[in-house]
Amino acid sequence: MKLVSWKWLIIVLCICVSTALCGSIYVNKVLYERMLKVQLDPTGTWLVEKQQATQSPAVLLIGDSRVSQWSRFPPLDNTFIYGFSGFTSEQVKLSLKEVHIPSSVGIVIIQVGINDLKAIGLLEEKSTLIQQRVFANIVEISKNFLGKDIEVYVTTIIPAKKEVSFPRSLIWSDAIDESVELVNQQLRNLEVEGVNVIDAAELFDSQDQLYKDTLHFNKHGYKKLNQLINAKIQH
């Protein structure tokens, strides 16, 4: 019986080791693929299918996955969505040359920055530099649309859900949330003629019911966000 038990134990261990090895190979393949994509094109725009604009869009939404997942509600349903999953402010800045703005667009709304700042969980020693780059990039992105007869709106960076989900919680840090607030303080005090700041972060503060996961919003979150933006645009 003891010999049989040992045989089964060895078989189970072999299966566990094989599964772990296959999983490790797959994860490394995915990470290597992502690295190659970034090396080939830091903006990632030509490797991802762009979402098409509605006919004669009035609004351009530009940013990261929070933009790509934006649920349209009136009056923001006539929009051109230019957002990519995982995009940092640096990538958005670099990809501006790829953006063809329809002549019908009269409003640009920029929501970006959380993907830069979430890196602080692993690069906390670089937090000050990352914060500075995010703010500078958002200002530069905004200025790109000035002088084109377009109203420019920048939202403050919406913080992550207070209850950080597993496994993201393993690499999360309070320094991320602190950095979001520090950059938002700079944005609230931004004084660039023609650039309007909408404090979306305040709307989502401690409102976990507006999120579908740690970083992304559910339909109720987008509805409230649209209402806030519409109120500012109509003001």
C-alpha cells in the first residue's frame, strides 16, 4: 500500500510540475509578445483595430481602455472613440500623429494617466519622475488640439477602486493612490488658455459601486461621467 501511495504522490507531483511549467511558458510567451509589440511600435496603434467614428462625430474621446470601453449616453453618443487598452500618457502623446480628426469634431475629451501611475506599484523609487511625466504629457496632449477651433477638456485621473482585486493587489501600493491625487492637484490648478479641466476623480472617490473591476467603470459609472461632462460643456 505504501509503495502504491508513493507512486500516486509522484504522479500528482509530476502533473503539478508540468502544469506549472506550461503555465510559466505561456505567461512568458505573452509577455515576450507584448515586449515585441512595444519595440515594433511604441504607440501600439497599428497593431490594434481602431474603433470607427459615428457619422459626423461631434466629440472625440481620447485615452486608454477607460476610453475604449466608454459607454455612450446622450448627449455624448455622437462620438469618435480613440482609446487603447493599456495605453500610457506617453503612448497617447506619441500616437497623436495617427489621429485623423473629422472636421465635424468640435470637442475633445482626454482621459489618461492611470496606466502610468499604476506602474509605481513596482517602481516606487521612480514615483516622482512618473508623476512629472504624466502631468507634462497630459498638458502636451491637450495643447496639440489648441488653435483648431476645438474645445479641449481634460478629466482628472480617476482613481482605482478602493477594494483592489486579486491578483492586482499583490503589486498594488498606497503610493499609486497618493500619486493619482498629487497629479490631480496639478491638473486642478492647470492654467493653460483653452484647456478646461473636469474633476472626474471627485465623482468616483470612494464610490466602488461605479466600478466593474479595479480600474474600469460599469455602465452606471459611465452614465454619471457623461452627466458630469455634459454639465461642464453646457456651462
